[in-house]
Amino acid sequence: MKIVRMPWFLLDSRNAIRASGMAVLTVLVVVTLLAWSSMAHAGSNTYATAGTYSWTAPSGVTSVTVETWGGGGGGGAATGRSAKGGGGAGGQYASKVITVVPGNTYAVVVGTGGVGGTSTLPNGGVGGDSSFGSNLVLAKGGAGGLGGIADYSGGSGGSGSAAGAVGSVVYAGGNGSVGSWNYGTSGAGGGGAGSTGPGGNASGVTGGAGTAVGGGAGASGRSSGGACTNLATAAGGGGCGGNANNRSDRSGGAGAVGQVVITYPGAPIVTTGAASGVALTAATLNGTVTSNGASTAVSFEYGLTSSYGSSVTATQSPLVAGAVNAAVSAAISGLTCNTTYHYRVKGANSIGVTNGSDQTFTTGSCTIREKLPSLFNSWAGTVNF
């Protein structure tokens, strides 16, 4: 027997083709998974760095929930002997459901934290406003703390307020605390407001608490001489005041940056479950569906092949927008005994349609009663009179 060796360049070419094919397959799988992921899950965009951005409404999205947090106010400086700067106020929170047009672009502004006071500008700066669109939703920044600019003086803390905000839900940032020269403490920053309520007020050197969801804590005040180096946290915590024990000027601290979060619905998330109650000519189809932020119609497709051909509405359809892993089902009848059927669950909302995976079940074995019609038909063609 003669052994023929393949030239090395042909081997390399074959290996290269195989490797190339695997690479293409891998890319296709990854792209498919990414496309499914972006389709199936509700969207959320978070902007947490100060600046101006553009947001474009995705295809099919006509309504978004916009949450805004204003920047925290800066703390006041201390420029006198035994002077103490006041703490800045926390930023506001405002949210609202906004109608948008798919494909249209909307401006997003994230407010900066107010600057801390200095020897030349002793009062803390006002926190920047955060907004969506042409102020369709707007959260104002917190007021700056006042500087301690005379001997034995303390600057007032910035006052939290809900005034000027635009939204269906609005909360005020917390108050900054006053600088106290007789106690030797500078003012602390107020807490940032959030979706669960107003920001906490500062007290003494204790910064105001941020809200449980979203609002940042105010910076702690200083109980010893020095510039404020304690940090307010995002979103919207107020800065602390400077503490001067002698003629040296001490700067206040900056407030924390604001934030904007945009959320919107996605296509449903569906899972085909096992069929139950399978009998000779009937069965119940099951599945679970997450509506993903929009009212969702649910149905089951079924048939003798994965091309299906028949459809039935789920008993629980339509699901409310907030449904999560909701059990859905549909009873079907008129089936043929001893037959395998394919089926899948299907969810459809304003964003898109999602089909579940294909599953099968087999009806029960036929009895004499079910066989009689076919037996009769086969006999009828052979009976002679």
C-alpha cells in the first residue's frame, strides 16, 4: 500500500480554512447573542459625569422614565481668625414619564458639583442643574454654604429646596449645617435627594444622609483647622466648609456631581415550559413571561412541526407592564392521539416580539374508540355488496 503525504502548504491551507470557519461561527454566535440581549432586555442609560450629552430614542420606544439629580452645593471658605465655613446643600431629585419619538435626539445635562469657597470667593458655588430635553425634567443643584469671612464668625449652611424643579415627583436636597466658631467646627454638607425622598439635613460635623436610592451623602465637617478635604458622594451630596483657626484662609469642599437615568421598556422575555395534563386529544401548554415594562400579549404556537400552524391565546394575556416571570398557560384540544406536537410560547409588546424555544409532547396511545373511524374508512373501500 502506497502512503501519499499531503504537502505542508495544503495542510496549512486546510487548517487555516478550518480555523477561519470556526472564527466566523464564533462571531456569528456572539453577534446573535448580543442582538438577542439588546432586544430582550429593558433599556437603561445612566449619565453620571458632569457634561452635556445626546440621547436618541430607540426604535419602538415612545415613553421613557427620566430621573434627574442636581449637583450638590459647595462648602464655604473660612477667611477670618477662628472662622468656619458653612456646608453646601444637597441637590434636588426630579422624575417624570416623558413621551418621546423613536429616532429623535434629546439633550441630557448632568450638573456639576458646586465649587468650594476660596479666599477670593468665600461662598460655596451652587450645584449645577441636571435636565432632560428642553427642561422636560429638571433637578436644581444645591445652594452653596456661606463663607466665614470675619473674625469669630461662622457661615450659614446652604438651604435645601424643591423650588424650581420640573417633574411629577420632586424632592428637596438636605440643608448644610452652619459653621460654628465657638464649637470650632465647620459646616457639613446636606444629603442629596433621591427617588425615595428628600436628602437628610446635616447636623454639626455630620453630613446629611443621602436617600436610600440614588442620593449621595453630604461631606462631614471639620473639627480641626484646615481646608475641607472630606468628600461628598454622588449623586448630589453637599460639600463641607473650611475651618480657620488663625489668619490662614481655608477653602471649602466641592459638592458631588448630579446624575441622569433614563429607563424604557424592552421586548418581552419568555421561556417555554413543559406541557401538562397531556391526554389522548388534549394538553395544557405552559411558560413564563416577563413583560419588560410594557403591556404584553401572550400566545402559544403549536403544530406537527416546528413551523407550527396553530395558535392559541394564553389565559393570562395580556400581562401588565410590570409582570416578572409570570406563569402563563393555554389549554388545547382536538388533537390526534399517539402524535408528537411542537409548541412554543410567544410574547409581543410595543417594543417587539419574542419567541420561546421549541418544545414537544406526545399525546396518549390511541384506544379502540379512537381507532374505529380510521378502521371503518379503510374497510369501507374494500367491502363488496
